Amino acid sequence: MTSIAFHVHPVFWALMLLALLAGQFVQVVTLFVLVLLHEAGHVIAALLYGWRIRKIELLPFGGVAEMDEWGGTRAREEIVVTLAGPAVNAALILLGWLLEYMGIWSSVWTAFFVYSNMVIAVFNMLPIWPLDGGRLLQIVYSFFISYRRSMDVTLYGSVLGALVLLYWSSTQPVPHLNGMAVSFYLLFHNVMDYRQRPYLFLRFLLSRQARLSRYAEGLAILPVRIEPDMRVHEAVRTLRRNRYHHFWLTGERSGFVPEEKLLASFFDARLRNCTVRELLR
């Protein structure tokens, strides 16, 4: 079994130190555990689907689990894995109310517990990559546009969303320092992902090629009309998730290039720069 790297963001440690100085250490430790359980929901769901988890990073009000399968598998799997985290927080809220009803927890502690879970769940559902809401938004985009294009749209929107969060955090009567720190982190993360788009897209193509034979049978066929002189490395940028592609050449009535042949050609250095027409010869 491949080991999973685990990292806690420095802001989290700074928050723990401040809480210790303010006498709120128990509350922050509770928050830490809740964030950990949130991420555990993602990880367990991903492992049940056989995904590979590379790294888990915890933030003050959420976390990021890096997985190789993002984008390269069925959309419903990604939706389940994405919603598993907030679902854990929802279950914990119900558990808190139950323990209060049974007289095990005080109303004060239950209110803190429920509020903390709500904050974690709501924050993670913000439409900012790589938070859960941002991932769901990209899944929705990828139903209507190519996966490569959905990456761009998601990252552009996420940078804007992080700037809005930064503005809100800094304009409160008492500036929300934690929110500002997380905003800067999200900005940095999205800028880095934007610069690494070629690598991220390549990872999507590799994952898709590896899994295509396993789930292509249940996908709807999407006929794609492309120009005969389009290069293979350009044609793969039109791939959409949850579809199996047949590439037809404009102006020709017979013969098409199936998706697996296009992907195999892309990963063949001799064919990557060929035109799609040449693949039909």
C-alpha cells in the first residue's frame, strides 16, 4: 500500500498557539479533530473506489486531499468522494444533538460543536478550487465543456472567489486574520495550479487512458467533428468527461478515430504531432 503524505498548514499551528495563549486550547483541538474527520470522509470514500491518495493537507477550516484520480474517473465517483467530507460534518451535527438530547452533553458545548461543524461544511462548499465546492463546480462545468476548458474556467473563478473572500475577511470590524490567511493560501494554490495546467491535464489523460477500458462501455458516445489537419495533441483538448468520443473529420462521411486510438497516439512521441487524418491511413 502506498504511503500517504500528511501535512498541517503553518496557519493551523499558529492558530493552536494563539488558542493556547487565550485559554481556548480544547476548542481548537476539537476543531482540528473535526477537520481531520472531514478529510477522513473524503479518504474513506476514495479508498472504497480504489483511488490513490498522495497527500492530505489540513487547513484551519478545511483540508485538501490530493488524489491521482481527480478528473480521470466517473463523475459520480468524484461527486460521492467530494460530498463525503460535508456528509461527515452533517452526521456529527446530528450526533451532537442526540448527545445533548440524552443529557450527555451540555447545551453550550453542543452549540459550539454544531457551529464548528457547520462552519467547516459551509466553508468547504465555497465555489473555490480546491475546496469541495470548487471541485463540484468543475464537475458541473465538465458536463458541458471540455475538461481542459473546465480547468481554466474553474481556476479563473476560484481566483476571483479567493479575492472576494480576502476582501470580506479584511473589511470586517475586526479583521478576520484566519480568513485572510486562508484566502492567501487559496490564491497561491490556484495560481500554482494555473501554471501547472499542462501537467494536471496530462495526469487527467493518463488516468483516463488507464481506466477507459473499464468504464467506457457505460458512457454515452459523443461524436466530435474536427478539422482533418488538427493535430493529435490539439484534439485531446476537446475531450469531455462522462463521454466516450468518436472523432469524425469535417468533410468526410466515413471513418472515425475512436478515443482510445487518439489517446494511444498522443502518448506515442512519433504520432503526437500527426494530424488526425493520418491516423485513418
